[in-house]
Amino acid sequence: MNGIWIKADVRDDVVSFIRKWSSKSGIPMKTYCDWLSIRPNKLDSWNKRLGEPNKHNAIQPRKIWLLEWEKQAIINYFHQHQEIGYRRLCYMMLDEDVVAVSPSSVYRVLSSNGLLKRWNNTSSKKGNGFEGPDRPHQHWHLDITYLNLGGTFYYLIAIIDGYSRYLVHWDIRESMKEFDVQMVIQSAKEAFPEAHPRVITDNGKQLIARDLKELFRLHGMTHVRTSPYYPQSNGKIERWNGTVKRECIRPKCPSNQQEAKRIVGKYVDEYNNKRLHSAIGYVTPHDRLLGLDKQIWEERKTKLQKARIDREAGNQINTGTVDKNCLENELEKSVSV
């Protein structure tokens, strides 16, 4: 029985059994301990606690264990945002002052309540392309993707900032000719006139035209093309294309260009200004673009530290109540004796 957790009633039955048969047979209690694989000092401890409940962490919680209201708050928030992963959920709750806990705590609470889903997304084994930028508007990634709207093909042309993942500009066009690309680049430059980025594209024929090269030169931009047949080098915008189709276009099923623009516009606003992005430390692309990410993380650390102090205080109160009850029971026993 060494190393095995024993319930209080089973423990007391074992002690009573050994006492009874040792008294009747004259065999020392130590011998019974050897037969039952119980250490003699363990039996002495059980003798002293005969008739008392076990006292483990279930009664005396550790100082930093989550309080019950925190667990319930996590569960309630999850039910309102079931499509969101536990890490993003954690930082959303932290920023909205719902509850201040770590991602691992959110995982444990959701897992213990059977609320976690398994994701089968696999990471690409191919390279990551260009070395990452260290400031906004250093890299702009541009790409074109097809959209089937009511049986008619349109073309989503989008530019994303490589540092902040902010959607600089986008448009849904009826064609993907050189002129369409130029219009999107021109609008992006008007939105951020101070920007002089490297514009990274694939090798589509409309992206290597002479007039487009001249447009880049006039705006103080440089044009970098990915390796042929290797679009993964432009993975940031490729992933965004896949995300907008999976989360916006396919579920909403717009039937025409105007409806698609309205739906995508709403999605882009949510993406840029509200959605926490895992690749940039679970802040919004807009906050990252403005350089607010460090300030947000400092505020999060402060909230977590305060929550830890409050949690310790709450658990100490609970522990103190249990200790008081134990003392009262001991006092009653002493008086009765």
C-alpha cells in the first residue's frame, strides 16, 4: 500500500483490522505491516489520524490556484467565442478585463470541461522566404487570388504590411490586368504617403510589366519578385488569401461584386482593428502598426501580477476558514475527553 492514496474509511478499516488480529493472535503489528506492505511509520501516522478526514490540497488550496469564479468566467467567455483558439481567447479576456490568467490556465480549464477541439492544421516544411522586417512599411506583400461570385470569376488584389500584418489596401476587380494592380498600389500609397517599402510579389505577367516597374520607381518603392514556382516566399499574403476565403467568402457566399466588397470590407475592418493576431504577439495589426504592442504587453503583465496577488489573498481566506474549523473540532474533542 506504500505510495497509494487511501481513502479515510479504508485507512481506518486497515488500522482496526491490524489492531484486532494482533491482539487476538499475539503477532506483533509490525509483522502485519510487512504482510500488507505498509511501513510501520505509516501505520503510526494512521493511528494518530484515526477517525479524521484526509487533509490534502482539495481542502487546502495552493495560493495561486484559480478561483471558482475565474474558471466559470473562462467557460462563459468560451461559449460566446467558440470559434476562437484558447490562446487568442486568453488575451481577449485579458484585454477586456474579463479574467487575468495565462494561456496554460485557459487550456486546463477548457480541457477539464471537454471544451477543446483538435485542429489538424499542419505547418509547411518549406522555407519562410525573405528575412522578416523590423518596422512598419518595410515590406509590403501583394498578391491576386480568384473569387467565384455567383458563377462569375472576380479577382481580389490585396497588399499586406509584413511587419504588422495590417491590410494596407485591397479591392475586388473584374480583371487582373496591369492597370488593376496599378490602381491598388496607387491607393495604398495614397493611404500611407510616407511609406517607401519593398513590394514583394510573385512572377505573374501583370506584376512584371514595364509600366508597373516605373510606378514603383516614381513612388520610391523597390520591387522584389519571389523565386519562380515558389509562391511560399510570399507566404504572409498567401495565408491571408486563404483565411479570407475560409472565414469570409465561403461562409457568406456573396453572389455579386458589390455584396462581396461589403462583406470583405467588414471582415478587413475586424481583422485590422479587433482581431488578435497570433504571429505578432496577440495584438491587433493596427496596434502593431502604431507601435502600441509593447505598451499592451506591459499592461497585460500588470493585470496578471495583480490577479495573482488577488488570487493568493482569496485562497488564503479559504485556507484560513478550513484551519479554523479544524481547530474547533480539536477543541471539542479535548473538552469531551
